Amino acid sequence: MKKILTFILLLSLCCLAAAGCDEEKNENTNEQQGDSFEMTATVMELGEKISVNVTASEYAEGQYLVNVADTVEILNAEGEKIKRADLAVGDTVKIWYTGQVTMSIPPQIIALKIQKQ
């Protein structure tokens, strides 16, 4: 009888633990689908990735590398689409990004949209 009760207790604990993991997974998914993060930065170097120095952000400071896919919208100060080639070293830009930041030095982010200021 003790073995059966122990088995039922362990099974119940496993089910509770599994339910807790699923809830946490859903919360993380919702966060990723939530609002983007933003920073204002000065362009330091243009290459495959854009090196920037953050001048204003709630969460970031210092130098970052920005990964910019070909599909990322790049805008001028008036909100009109421009090409990546129109960005220059020294430009001040506002960058919207996913919120994910690598642990590398310098940290890297993935741009969702960039606008010259």
C-alpha cells in the first residue's frame, strides 16, 4: 500500500512540475511577441554589422553590434525609406530591436527598424 501511495505522490509531483514548465514557456513566448525595445545611438562603423555607441536607452549602454537583415526597414528623419548605404559614420539613429542581447563583447542585437535622427 505504501508503494502505491508513494508512486501516486511522485506522479502528482511530476505532473505539477511539468505544468509549471509549460506555463513558464508560454510566458517567455508572450514576452518575445510583445513590444520591441529601442535605443538611440551614434553609428561608429559600417560593415556587415553596424557598430554603434548607445546615447540613450532604458536598458542598454556602451558599444553594440547591430545585425541588420535585408528586410529591415531603414528610414530617414522624415520617415521615408532609405537604403542602408545612406547611413554614415557619425549619424544618430534610433534602433528598434527584439530585446534579445548576446553575451558577447561587444553585445549584439537584431534590428527590427532603424531611423536616422
